[in-house]
Amino acid sequence: MVRRVCLALGLLLVFGASPAVWAQASDIRIGFVDTERILREGAPAVRAQKRLEKDFAPRDQELQRIAERAKALQTALEKEGLTLSESERNKREQELARLTQQFQRLQREFREDFNIRRNEEMASVLERVNSVIAKIAENEKLDLVFQEAVYRSKRIDITEKVLKALAAADK
């Protein structure tokens, strides 16, 4: 607490003693971009998400088929387990275990591959978004653009302009 007060007093003394610093600070133009919203609503991000869904849909469907087969086998084993011979029950239990292991392995590979591709796609989208933000900042003569903030005024929020610029670039 004492350190904060001392720091604040020190800053006031340094900056308070120099009216030129305050004059320069009042000329700074700041913008803010809601990156999460752009990654949710921006045209390149939406296209990337659709591409990912399309590319990974067959593997996702295969996982669902294996999960359904395992569930059906589990249900059948529970219903018929007492009436089956021990060798037949062991055979079905082994098949269920094999199917479960296969499902877990494929699911893990799916998640890893999906995450890698999503990261690649998002890196490409962010590169494009940052380029658009830089152009808007230059056109509007902004000195600084934040992408994260605890609080921001709607007056400095340029997110909508970035979304429109991204959509216009796609046409």
C-alpha cells in the first residue's frame, strides 16, 4: 500500500512538473479492438471455422459410429451377459475393450489434429486481422490500439470498423 502511494506521488511529481508532457498525452489517440468478437464474428474466422468443421466432419462421424457400436455392445453384454457362455462373454468383453481403446486413441488423435489445424487457421486469421487493424489505425491516425482492456469506452472501440473492413475485403 505504501509502495503504491509513493509510486503515485512520484509519478505525479514527475509528470505534474512538466505541462508539456500533459499536453502531449492529451494528443494521443487510442483505439480498442475486441479480438474475441472478431474471432467469433469476423468473416475470415467464420470461414476458417466452417473449413475446420467440413474437414473434420468425416472423422467426427467415424468417432460417433464407434461410440454407438461400443454402447450397443455394452448394452447387449449387460442384457445377455448372464445367458452367454463364459467364452462368448469373454469374447464380447474383449471386443468391447478393443473398441473402447480404439475410440480413445482415435478421439485423442482427432483432438490433437483438430487443435493443430485450428491454431494454424487462427494464426492466419489473426495475421489478417492485425493487418486490417494497422490500416484502420493509420487511416484514423491512432497512436495506440489495445486488444485487451478491463474497461473501454465505446468512443474508442473500433471493432465494428474492423469487422466491416474484413467483410469488405472478402467481396
